[in-house]
Amino acid sequence: MSGGYTDAVRASRASQEVRTERDALLKRADQRTDLKQFIPCDSKDRARAILITAAISVLGMTPYVLMMLIWFFVYHESFAQSIISFFGFVALGAFFLVGSTKRAMGKDRPWMWWFGGVWLQAAVFGTIVGFFLYFRYLAYYWKYEEMRTYTNVAAAQDSSSFGDGSMFLFSEDTRLDAMRSIGYRSRWTGETFCVAPLTDVSMNQANTISFFAIGEGCCTPRAEFLCDDAGDFTTRSALRVLEPEDVVRPFMRWAVQGASFPKYIRAVKLQEATYATKAASKPTLLIWTKDPIKVKDSFYHSATEICIQVSLVYFAVVIISVYFVSWKLIPKQKHEGVIRH
């Protein structure tokens, strides 16, 4: 009797354990496992991201490239055309931004918003970089291109007769008087601005000096001038140093306020007081060099080199930034990877 009872209890316990185990298995069977976490990044998404990056970056940076070309080749001839072009780029960028909204086009277009943003900042950044390059280098280069070259110029001649000249070849008896040079040191920047008079055999202490060679940081306070090709006694040519008002339009003179020309004029005044010489009311300042054409071209080459360097860094930053943004623009795909246990 007791044996039968024991067998019944054992059977009951076994049945209960089976049901418990079965319930646990059924519960696990109802769980769904998302296979997305096991699926590697789709190579197609990466290709789409690269394609979106290329499209937005290359096309979006068009205003930057065009603004650079405008600053290099158009602005010096047509201020109005340059301004119209800039505002045209800004207006088009604003159109892309507004057109990306559902209210404007009936459907949200995130790619258009990002494209408009890249387009707009490219136009602004191109204007800023071009502005610096033009008023630091290109304005001087294009002004030199418009001016004339004079040969066999005597130092005793009045420089006002050559107001439209940029390059000069002086007479054989013209020499650089380094013994009457002066170095003017700026109290604010510590830079030394050097000047030395040009004279010829017909001049004496009483004659007015119209031409001065100049340089920065290449002389001693008195009687030693080593700027550019001053050490070569066969040098007879020079390039004019342009005044700010000669370079830009009257309403843009503020853009060249940092020019060094006024500091050299102060150096000329100091030279007059030191050596009891008499300078012309508007002396012509010169870069004393055997190759004035090379010096003139250096303004253009410097602008080009800086433009290339800045552009490469800018392009890299934009491309990397747009690449990360492009992943947000890829349509989300549904994965059919759900299984039951």
C-alpha cells in the first residue's frame, strides 16, 4: 500500500517538473531575437554614404571655387559683378535651405538642407579668404600690371614725373647711398623700417631727394643698408612701393589700413632730421632689386600658394564632416532577420 503511494508521489513530482520545464521552453520560444546586431554593416550603405559625400561636397563647394576665381580675375575690373555674384550664391543657398522643408515643397528633404548649408558657408568662406588674398597681395599685383616701366631714370629727376611707373631702370651714375641710410624702429611692433636715398653725380647735399630704397629689418639704426640687392653694386633697377590709396578704390581704403607705407614715410622724415637732407613732399619708395619683374610676380604667386594651402585644408574638413552627416541621409532598411526559438 505504502509502496503504491510512494510511486504515485514520485509520478506526480516528475509530471510537475516536466510541466515546469515545458513552460520555460515555451517562454523562450516566445522570445524574438533581432538579428540586426549580428549582421555586419552593409557595404551598400557605405557606398551610398561615399556617393552622397561626393555629391554634396563637390557641388556644395562650387561657390568657394567661383569666389576664388572672382577675387583673382574679376574683382579688380568689376566690383559690381563681384558683389552680384556673391549675393546670387547666397540667394541660391537660402533657396536650398527653405526648399528642404515640408511647408515649402510638400515633403521634407534633409539632403537639400545639408546641401544648402554647405553651399552657403562655401560662398561666405570663399569671400573671406578671397578678401584677405586680394587686399594683401592681388590688389598690388594688378596695379603693377596697369603701370608703366621707365628706363634711364636719373636720381636727380623729380619722381612726380613718373607717377604712372612701377618699374625703373636708373642711369649708370645712380647709386644707393647706404651711408645716409636710417632704421626707424616701431615702438608698437618692434619692427625696423629701413630707408636709403638714391643719388647721382649731379646731386649735392642741397638737392631734393625723390627716390628712397626701402626694406624691413635689414639695416642698422645708422649708415648700413642691406635690403634686397643693396649689396650688389651693379643693381640699377627697382620696383615702386605702392601707396594704399593707389591700390584700392576710395571706399575700400580701410581694407589696407595695415600697409607699411606710412611707416616708411616716418623713416624718411627721420632720415631728413638725421642727415639734414631734403626729401620730396611725396617721395617715391622703391624695392632695390635686380629683378623687379620677379618681385612683382611674387605678389601673385604668394596669393596662389596661400589659396591652395587653405583650400586643401578646407576641402578636407568639409569632406570629412559631410561623410559623417551622409549616414543620417541614408534611408533606413528593414531587415528580415527575426527568428523564433
